[in-house]
Amino acid sequence: MGSEAFAAERANFSITAKPNCSLTPNQRLWIFSAIVSFSLIVAMGFTLAGAWLVFPFAGMELLALGAAFYVVQRHSGDYESIVHRRRRSGDREACLQEDQPGGVSVGSGLG
């Protein structure tokens, strides 16, 4: 009976892959604010010293960094999951009965 229970446990399993979000949204905002402050202080110093082209490039850099932080925030809850369910040998039900976009049809392959 023990081996049957073990076989039943191995019949259905799932694997879930999630990103490692090491920063909370509040921490991410603080880090971004610190980077923006430092970058603007340095750019302002160079601008006051006569290198005025540093300031627009610092602005573009911060826009790109802000876009990257936004994308990371939007996808922080994403995950991928693979679920395997063992079917009985007499079960001939198709996995997906409708055609997928692109004309690919997926079935059970049981004949």
C-alpha cells in the first residue's frame, strides 16, 4: 500500500517559476529616488562648470532607468507554472480541442 501511495503522489506534480523580487515596491522607490538625486546633483555640478550637455544625457539616462524600474515592477508578480497530470490509459480526451493561433492543434496523442 505504501508504494501505491508513493506512485499516486508522483502521478500529479507542478513546477512554478517566479522571479526573485528582493526589493519591495517601497524599497524600489527609495533606491530609484537615491539614484535620481545623486545623478542630478552630479549633472548639475557639471552643468554649472560649463559642460551643459551632461544634464540632458543625465535626464535621458534617468528616463531609461525609470522605464526599467517600471517594467520590473509591472512583471514582479509574473510566474510560469507547469502542471503534469497523469491520465488513465483509457482516457482519450484531447488536451486542447480547439486550434491554437497559428493553426497548431494539440491533442492527447492516444490514438
